[in-house]
Amino acid sequence: ARASLEASHKELLTTAKELEALLRERTPNKHQVWNRSLLAERELVELRRQLEVYASEIDKLRAEKEAMGEEVESLCRQKAEVEKERERLADVQSRLKDELAEVARKH
């Protein structure tokens, strides 16, 4: 009975040591946690830097879009002015033709 008890005790000790080893493997030590924390902090700094770059690019694109919108509005106004001038010139041309026809009939 004593031998059986000692064997069981040794088995329990071995199992306890194995469990302790497994726990050490799975539980990160302070240095591992610190290193992971530093890496995460560096990644966060890099992501913030990239975010600033993207925000700057977005601001530039918005400014370009606004400038293009103003340019389009200006071109539309110019087009409308050209159309009005074209209509005016067509009216003048029509009147001149009528006057020429009238002069030709009289002579």
C-alpha cells in the first residue's frame, strides 16, 4: 500500500510539474508583454502618421474639386455668353440679308 501511495505521489508531482511547465509556456512573462506593448505602440504611431497623410491628401483633393467646380461654373457662364453673342450675330446677319435684299429690289 505504501509503494502504491508513493507511486501515486510521484505521478501527482510529475503531473503538477507538467502543468506548471504548460502554464509557463502559455503565460507570457513581463518582457514578452512589454515587447508586445512596444510593438503595438509603434504600430499605432505609424497608423496615426498614415492617417495624417491620408487626411492631407483628402484635403488636397477637396480643394481641387472645389477649384474644378468653380472652373466649370465659369466655363458654363462663358458658354452662355457665347451663345447669346451667337444669337445676336445671327439676328444681325439676318437683318443685313434683309436690308441687302431690300436694296437689291430697289435698284
